[in-house]
Amino acid sequence: MEEHKVPVRAIENLTHDVKRLTIDKPAGYHFTPGQATEVALDQDGWREEGRPFTFTSLPDEDQLELVVKCYRDHKGVTQKIDKLNIGDHLLLHDVWGAIHYSKPGVFIAGGAGVTPFIAIFRQLKAQGKVGPNKLLFFNHTQQDVIMRSFWEQTLGDNFHSFHTHEGDDRIHAALLKKYAQAGDHFYLCGPDGFVEAAQEAIQAIGGSTAAITLEA
């Protein structure tokens, strides 16, 4: 597995616990919007602790961006990422990922599971091809919504935000039926339990499992 050591060039807070990191792009490094890589910290005791993160930049940009949810109460990789400084180094590995855009559809994301969709929609917006795509974005609270203004500007009335700790429903068939039809294509990403519930909802409204794109 190829490894690339890259410095952190910029750090931006997107929410109370989500950061955007801008890092150098290795020469010849290619990816498709929606794809990810394994990232490790170039620090003693952490170089073998790789975790998957999705690129949120576009493939033709000079630098790479990663959007990372930092779990500050867990002594793990994201807690260490939360404490990174500009000039610190990360280790990138091979590109992988099954989530890619194939046709207009309904995107369903839970929390940080929205990250594969950021580059997809950035590219669609740049190409003027956002079209009828929709995003149903589920978070605990409004403060947890990553890049709300981007989604509102990009999707307008096709952006739907749900805050499950503030009285909104979780994903289920009756809710999904308000925004989708059985013949739609679906893109799913989020925690395992969330993805399972979304798949059940899609099947309950008559959707086909063959029309679902998700990380295998």
C-alpha cells in the first residue's frame, strides 16, 4: 500500500465538532468525487492507526480537503486530529470507495456521512448539473449540520434538514415517501444503523435494492 506524507496547510471549524483540513496533494494523486482514503497521523504511536476519510475537494484542485468530525470524548484518531496544528503531517494511502454519482436521485445522509456527497455536489454545481437531486440530511441538532449554507445555496428547496433531538423524525418509510418515489435512485451514507433504517424505508416504499448506491 502506497503511503504519502503531507503537511496540513489550513484548519477551519465548520461546526462545534467538525473541522475542514486543507492538505498538500501528492503528485499524481487521483480520485473520483465520493471516494476516500485511509488517513493516519505522522506521530509516534499513531502511524498504524489509519481511519477512512472522504475527500471533499474536487479532483482537479491543487490541494486536498478533508472534513472530519472530532470525537473529543474518545481517545482516538479524531481526538488527535482535533489538536493538529498547521504544519503537522498526515499519512495518506490508496484511494478507494464505491460511492460515486451515476444519475440524479435522492441523497440520504446521517451526520458526518454527508462527506462523500460534498465533492459530488461541488462538481455537479461547477458543471451546472445539480438538476433535480435532493438531499435528506439527518443530524441530532441544528448545530450539527455540516455546511448548511452550501446545501441551501446549491439545492434550494431540494435540501431537507432533520434534527432528531429537536423533535424531527428519524428516517422511516412514511417520511421518505414525502420526498421520494419508488423509481428513484438513492445514495446512502451514515452510521450502520442509519443506513440499515434507510434501506428498509426505501424497500418499504417500493424502491429497488439495485437502485441504491452505498459503501459496500
